[in-house]
Amino acid sequence: MPTLLSAWFNSHQPNLHPPSFYSLSLFRSSHPPPSPNPTLAMALSRFASSSRSGSLLKPLSSAISLRRPISTDTTPITLETSVPFTAHQCEAPSRTVQTSANELLTFFRDMALMRRMEIAADSLYKAKLIRGFCHLYDGQEAVAVGMEAALTKKDCIITAYRDHCTFMARGGTLLEVFAELMGRQAGCSRGKGGSMHFYKKDSNFYGGHGIVGAQVPLGCGLAFAQKYSKDEAVTFALYGDGAANQGQLFEALNISALWDLPAILVCENNHYGMGTAEWRAAKSPAYYKRGDYSPGLKVDGMDVLAVKQACTFAKEHALKNGPIILEMDTYRYHGHSMSDPGSTYRTRDEITGVRQERDPIERIRKLILSHDLATEKELKDIEKEVRKEVDDAIAQAKENPVPESSELFTNVYAKGLGVESFGADRKEVRATLP
Amino acid sequence: MGALRDCQVDARQTEDGTPLPPRASSIIELLFPFFFQKREKKSRGEKMLVVRKKMLGQSLLIRPAVSVLRSYSSSAKQMTVRDALNSALDEEMSADQKVFLMGEEVGEYQGAYKISKGLLEKYGPERVLDTPITEAGFAGIAVGAAYHGLKPVVEFMTFNFSMQAIDHIINSAAKSNYMSAGQMSVPIVFRGPNGAAAGVGAQHSQCYAAWYASCPGLKVLTPYSSEDARGLLKAAIRDPDPVVFLENELLYGESFSVSDEVLDSSFCLPIGKAKIERVGRDVTITAFSKMVGHALKAAEILEKDGIDAEVINLRSIRPLDRSTINASVRKTNRLITVEEGFPQHGVGAEICASVVEESFAYLDAPVERIAGADVPMPYAANLERLAVPQVEDIVRAAKRACYRSVPLAAAA
């Protein structure tokens, strides 16, 4: 029986090694622990693949029509990151990562959801339902998802204005996102913040900041508070390659290093600061080295497993030794914001090239398929589900009312002291601040 | 309430720091004080003092009606503004573990102006933190700590240096509660000397009251006396919103009388309430910080010319106590605003606009503004004197408002 199966499989190998900058390198541990799942298909696929490393198998189930659920299997799977980590002033973590079917499928779903959400936001902006600034994160999903996988909700995250997906990763809902973008009451900031000011304090997500670079000292401050309160938790302060040249970043890093704060500075290097390429903005675009005395790590930001590994390493490091810099090599498909077509300072070929070869969701899809953790149809179904979720949330958000006019005057202060505030015509519109 | 009984403090005397009347030395004096006291005509204003204080919820004590048989304390304790600030910081840090102090030289140097003297020894380097000379960095770090629930007190060596950190004060601190619809309150205090010192030149002499007070989401306080310093700093530290606390270097060494109530560790002044330092009926003079002293001196001079000035110590620039100011103007019908800072778009401009909007019909004369000269601060002593309001400027403006610039005899 096994020989027949092997023969059948050999003739049906799909080509899962397309040319790429970052080749997938997979190996399976030869003696996986016994799985609690006794279905025939799973047992057969594991048997078949363990007999050869790097084998690419079409799942048996499609041949024998066995209905197999999406795997919730938490059996460890060992994989390698796309590229090894590059380290500065520290020893790089291993490129071997432990994951599981459950985790990979969660990654896939989360990233697909984020992707779909950002594309939908693009349409809403063009339909003029979203106003002002709208900075989209599609292409960079692996950073948000991988980071969240390495953290707990006790750890803090703070980022700049490209915050929709980071907010989702911290536990935000689609309705909160779309309602906020459209300026409705159900938004996470009740419509008063907008795209750049998402917050979720109960998950230790501190926004959402419009001033480039400001979030880095704020993040170091969060780390200070965690150390002061002996939280045994860390703060991840995200910034872009454009913000990496900000003076206040170095001021904050200096203080963090002096005071041993558990701060991790994460440079999401998508290679463009608005319309300015990194080589035109930074004399030294090796952002992971710019910490000088602080150690740094360069990470493939399109590989969610590498991101998770780096963040786990950084968290451990920061708790013991103070600040560390992570440079996530990533890419954004959209322009800087919805006002920027994104093609005047880079070629369309570059964008499609990255999309074909480095897309984070495609990477995970290939991993899942090659490890037979789900069928292509199942993954497509997930994508359909996710699309429906997004559409439903948008419909719900569109129905949601705009804030009451009285909201103009709420939350100016936490404690208003009964002070008076005024509208444009102060003889017409006055309010007492609660 | 025991404190109330033991002290008798008259508003005017306290603020000038002059001693109280001597203790009774015989039983006759005790029983019949009337015959022994210097009889001064009690102005309507003084009688109003009691009523006004009750109305405005002032914390200052009132002279008890029947005080003969009670024992007076000896002259109330004198305290410098420096000590007042130091004690306020000490008590608030002691009461709440989340309060910490951060700034240049606040620790080992004992404070650039010795405001934080002794605090490092008492609370340790985890809570009294010396920073490098990087205002943008450490102000941002402090705001981040406030996001996470701590209560930072950030010292700027002078508020001129706060301009390096002003993005964090305005965009990261003041606006966060609003932008997050109440999720992120920022219980931070930014404090330090503000305004002109003596001979420090243009870059070290600016007054920032008007700049910060224009920003919704901030509270801006300007203490004058030691009582103000203690009460307002305590209130600022306890307040859940970002507070800009503008001190004055030249006031640090000045002594004021403080009552036992002020010295109590629970003492606190309300934010947003001005104090009437001197009750009057002819003209209202508003001032804050060092200018309150100038205004009080001007009021004494004006009294000799028969002009009874009411001096309001604003204490709080944002929120501005518009009701106290307007009530006063409705009584006196004339207004002088005094401030040290640049005149254009200043605090006086806001007060004038507020009075014109709410009490126009009560004004008998145009509102007068006394402010710093519309120039960067010069160094030469004579020029510096011209650039900062002097007592005679306030006197002259008050006389103008009372249409008394020209002596009455000449007008006849």
C-alpha cells in the first residue's frame, strides 16, 4: 500500500519552488509525536511525508474525498525562516522556528482579514466615505501578526498613523475600525480620532500618532512605566524608515539605554518615507545598526515566522538588558496614504515583483499547502469568509450614526471642573465641560 | 476647623508679608481691644471681603467676629515660594507612589533652583530622575509614562526650553484624551520657571502663559504666593489632566505668610478659581505671577490718590476665571490687565475680549493692557527695565481708566 501511494504522489508533485529571493526551506522532524487526530488522511499524509524530507505532497483527501476540517492541530512543526537574522551587537536568534498547524492557519486568517480590510478601506476612501488621511498597511501584515504572536496583552504596543492592522491584531473589531474611519459613534475613538488615532488601552495598544517619530519617546515612556511598576512586560514602539532619522528617537534611546528600559524599537522599513526612498533620506540605511550601543536585529518583515521569532528574542533581551532595535524589512503596496498613488517614486514592476515573490500571505499559503495543513479550497473558503466579515462590518458601520453634536465638547479634559467651553460663535454655542 | 479658630489672617496683610497686630499684653487690652487698636476706617471692600470669600469658596481664613477671648497664634509662619513648592512635591510624592519627578539636575544637584532639594535622598533615584539635556526625549518619555498610569512631574529648567518639547505637551499630552474619546487620560505636570528673570537675555525670558493657555486640553496655572504655590501644585499633581505649571524664578526666594491650613498636607486650591487679593471699588486690576506683587504695590500708590483698586490674582490662566473677573468689572466698571509676556495675543487680550463680550454695558472706560514690551528681551539693565511692566505703568494705566491722568485741579 505505501509503495502505491508513494508512486501516486510522486507523479502529482506540484511545483512549489518558484524562483524567489527568499527561498522556502522546509524540513520536517523525522519523528513527530503521535497526533490525537486519528483520521485516516492525516495519518497517511504524515507517514508519507516523513519518508522523505522536503517532499511536496498533494493531500490524499482530495483523491479519496474525505472531509477533513481545517486543522486545529497544535502539534509542533519546525520550520526555518526565509533568511537568517543579521545581528548588531548581539547574537542572532536561530532561524529555526517552532509553529503548528493551528498557528499557521491563524496567521493566514488574520493576515487575510487585514488585507481584505485595507483593500475595502481603499474603496471606501475613493467613495468619499473616509475623509482626511488614510494610511494603508497592506503588504506589511506579517509584522503586526507576527509581533502579536510573540506578545501578551500585558506588553504594550505603540505605533504611528499606519495603525489599522496593529489595532486589529491587539483585539480590535472590524466594526470599530470602519466606524472610526467613517467618523461614526461605534468607532474605537467614537469618531473623534479618525484613521490616525486608534487606541485600545485595555489591550495596551497606545495608538495611533500623527506626528512622525513622537511615538518613540512615548513608547520608551510606556516601558519606563512598566519597569517602574515592575510589570515584567515590554513595550514595542514601531516607527518607519522615515521616522528613523528623528532626533527624539535617539534622545529616547539614549535615556532608555541609560535607565535599562524594556523598550523594543521596531523600524518597519518599507523603504520609502512618503515619497523619499531610504537611500535619499538616511546616510546609513542600516537601521538596525543605528542604535550604536544598543543591539539590533534585521528581520525579513514579510515572513511572519521570522517576525515572531525576532520579537520573542527581543522581548527576552529587553527584559534583561534594556533597549534593542528590530528592523523589519517590509513593503507597502499602497502609496504613503490614499492621496499618494505610490507609483511616482517607484516602478510598478517593483511593486508587482514584491507581491509575487515576498507577499506574506502567499508565503503562509504555500507553507500550509505544502505541509498539507489545509486544502486550497479550504484556504479560499477562509478568504471568502473573511471577505464576508469585512463586507458585513462595513454595512453595519454605514448604518451607524454620526456622533451627537454634544460630543464636540466631551473628553476635552478627564476632569472638566465645570469649566465653560465655546463653539465657533460663543454667544450661540457654549457648553460646560463635565 | 481648629486651625480656623487659632488664626486670624487678613488678606492684605498676609500677601504683603507685613506682621499682624501685636498680641494683647494686658487683660484690659484683651477685654477692650477697641480702645487699643489703631482705628482705621474699614472700607466697604474689607467688609465685602468676608462675603466675597464665602462666595468664591476661598481657602483664606476670615477674621472671626468675636475673637477677644481666644488665643491668637503668634505671627503666622513665613515660607518662601521655594519651600512651598518643595514641600508640596514632597507631600504628594509621599502620598502617591505613582508620582515621580524628572528633569535636568533635579536629583543630585538638588534642583537647578533648589526646588527639589532633599527629594533624591528621600525617594531615591527611581522616583527622582536626572535626565540628559534632551527635552523632546524626556518629555515624550514622561507623557508615555502618564499614558500607562503613572503621574510624572516634569521640570523644565525654564519654560524657554519647553519649546523643544512642545509637540509632546500639545499633541501627545493635551489632545490625547479627546482623540481617544476618554481612553487615554494624561495625568502629567510640566513645571518650571517662566517669564523674565534678571539680565538673562532674549532666549531665556519669554512668558509662555498665552501660548499654552490657548490650547484646549491643557490646564495652565500661575502661582504667586507660597500659598498659591503649595495649593496649586498639589492640585496640579492630583489632577488627571496635563497641567502646565508656570512658576517665576524671581519669586522663589520671596517669603509669604502661610496659615496652618496651608501647611496641612491635605491643603489644595481649586483649579480655575482666581483670588481677590485686594478688594476695591474703583478699578479692577488683573495680574498673575510676579505681576500680582506689582499690582498690589500699584494699588497702595493709587489709594493715596483716592483710587481704590481691586487686585485679582488670576492663579489659573486656563481655565480662566471669567466669572470672578466679570463680577469685579461689573462692580468697578474699569479694567486693567497686567502681564509680563508679549502683548499681542496675550492673556490680557483674552480677558479684554471676555469682558467686552459679557460685561460691555458695565464698562465706563476702555480696557487697559499692561504687558511686556513688544520686543525680544534686551540685556542692558535700563532697556530690560523698559521691557518689563513696572509699578508706575500700572498706576498710570489705572489713572487713565479712571480719567484721572490729569490732576483734578487742572481739569477744573
